[in-house]
Amino acid sequence: MSLLSVVVPCYNEKEVIPIFFDAMKPVIDDFASKYPDVGFEFIFVDDGSSDGTVDVIKNLRSEDKRVHFISFSRNFGKEAALFAGMKKAAGDYVVCMDADLQDPPELLIGMFSAVHDEDYDSSATRRVSRKGEPRLRSMFARAFYKIINRISDVEFVDGARDYRIMTRKMTDAVLTLGENNRFTKGIYSWVGFRTKWIEYENVERAAGETKWSFFGLLRYSFEAILGFSTAPLTYVISFGFIVTALAFVLILFVVIKTLIYGDPTSGWPSMICIVVFFAGTQLLCTGIVGEYLGKTYLETKNRPIFITREEE
Ligand code: UDP
Ligand code: MG
């Protein structure tokens, strides 16, 4: 027997949870015929909902003992919910799915076959379209992926969902990254392993509303950049260099001008030179300090130095 844990983060999803659970039933039947030795467990993570989501989950649990849940003391965000769910999951395989059916359950069996029958450690999904999403949001999302891929060492796949199945080994690796500012998509690619990508067309929410505001997403993307790149600190140094160089040119100009035309407002040229020069060098020095701070910052995250996939 092996166990498949389904982790479902839920924030104010009372309408959609029963629909989700019903939609999973045919999938479970499918598994029963194709993989009769695979059992299911559901870990619903109630992320501090205020609409009675937890009661809906408890209801499910009273009917079906495969349902487990964690309920947060307040809203900690989806990333925290995913972490808690993975931590509680006991399965040999763990899959993360949104409650709103935007992660099509019918893909699950194919994803499972990648980690069970093929030599993959994980199978993940990406949307090839952003149909039904606001234009502005798609535009910013595209720009974000361009920027982050340029400045970060790990790869961020455009359109990648959190809908992903992982082996126990990979799940444990993800759990060793105990950082607080979590950007799970980056963490998945940071831990490495072999991932099979499955593509599908965007699906709209079954019921309820999206929990993401535009500014929420913007903040989330800053989290990704700060968490997976120290490029901004490096840019500050370049900027400092440019300002310092410009200051030298300006100083030269002011000095020559003063020598030729005299100094009608006494003290002004020297003052401007000093102000400009120190502005540049200060920025430069701050940048260098920032560089060290950035390194320390990454260290305090206590990430493992490497992770072994196989060993003999
Ligand atoms: N979610 C959560 N905590 C939050 C926000 C969202 O657990 O603070 C869950 C939500 O219940 C859903 C999933 O994360 O199951 C994805 O959220 P949503 O559908 O609002 O995001 P979108 O699909 O619009 O990106
Ligand atoms: Mg959604």
C-alpha cells in the first residue's frame, strides 16, 4: 500500500470545498482501478477563514475519515498553509491543490504516473493561457517572470501553478527550507530534482472569489525577488559608481569654470563639489555594505548547502 496526500489550502472557501471534494471522487475511483494499492488522505488547511470554512471541513471529516485538517489561528497566507499541510502529510506522495478547482483534478492521475511509473521526483503543472484573467494582471505577471529569471539563479517557469505532486523525498527537501518569507515556486526549483511539466489551458474558479488583490500580488513578487536574488544590492553599487564618476566630471567642470570666470557666489562651487562627491561615494559604500548584508540575509535562512537525490 502507498499513500497519496492531497494538501488543500483554504481561505474562505466554504462554497467551493464540497464541490472540490465531489470532483475528487471520480478521480479516486480512477485510481482504484488503475492503482489499486494507492490510498488517499486529504489535508485541508484552513488559513484563518472567517466564513465557517472549518465547519464545512469538519462536516466532511465526520463522513470520511480520510479527511484531516489544520486550522490556523489567523490568516497566515497560502505559503504558510502549504507548508503546514506538507508537514502534516504522511503520504509517500504529496500533491498540493487549490480548493477552487482551478487545478483540474483529472490531471492528477497523469501526474501520479510520472512520479510512480517514470523516474521523476515531481510532476508540476503550468497554464499555457491566462484566459479569464485581467489584462493588467497578465501583463505584470509576464514582466515579473522576465525580471526574476534574469536576476535569480533558480528558474521560475511562467504560468507555473502550485499544483504539483512530489515524492516523499522531495517533500522532505522542501520542508527543510524553513524560511519565513516563503515563495514556494522558487523553493521547488531551488531544491532541484526531476520535474515533469504538464500543460493545460487556464480554468476559471468554480465558485467564490480570488483572494489576490493587485497589490497583494505585487508584494508577493517583491518577496520572490528578495528571497531568491541579491541583484538589487548589486545594482546599487553600479549606480554608486555611475554617480561617483559623474561627480568627478562635474567637479572638473566647476573647477575649470571657476578658474576661467571667477567665483561670483563665494563658496558655491566647492560646496557643490563636496555634496555631489559624497552623495556618490556614500551610495557606493551603502551598496557594498548591502552586498554583505545580502549574503548574511541568505545565510540566516539556514538553507541546507546541498541535497542528495540518490546515494549508494
Ligand atoms: N489561499 C489561502 N490563504 C490565503 C489566500 C489564498 O490558503 O491567504 C488559498 C485559497 O483558498 C485557494 C488557493 O490558496 O485554495 C488559491 O487562491 P486563489 O484562488 O484566491 O488565487 P488565484 O487562483 O486567484 O491565484
Ligand atoms: Mg484560484
